[in-house]
Amino acid sequence: LYSRRVQPEPARLNVNPFLEAVVREWQSHAPTPLVPVSVTLPTISPRVNADVFQIEQVLRHLLDHAHRALAN
């Protein structure tokens, strides 16, 4: 799935719940809990048009890279 070219499918995305879910899921699979992750979001959740799969992958990569950098 990750190696294939997939046509983007933009959809309306409610940012706050999406970010919370991605971080929560990432934390449940994080290699070590050495680096705490906190999320501060605005009161009003913005809505954007985005491909959910692509945005989730970007966030996971950012979390992975930040975790590795801080854990070393």
C-alpha cells in the first residue's frame, strides 16, 4: 500500500479530532514512552480539504522522527 502510487482523495477533514486520534494511535505503538507527547489544539477545530491517508502518513513520520531525535 505504501509503495504504490495512490490517487489523492481530498475530503473535508475536522483537524482536532483527527490529530488527537493520530497521536493517540501513534503513542499506543511508540517504540518507547521515553518522550512525552502533548497536543495543544485551538478551541475551534479548523476544517480543511485534505487526503486523510497522506496527512496521516506525514504526521506519523514527523512523530517518528521527533521521537527518534529526542530519545537519542
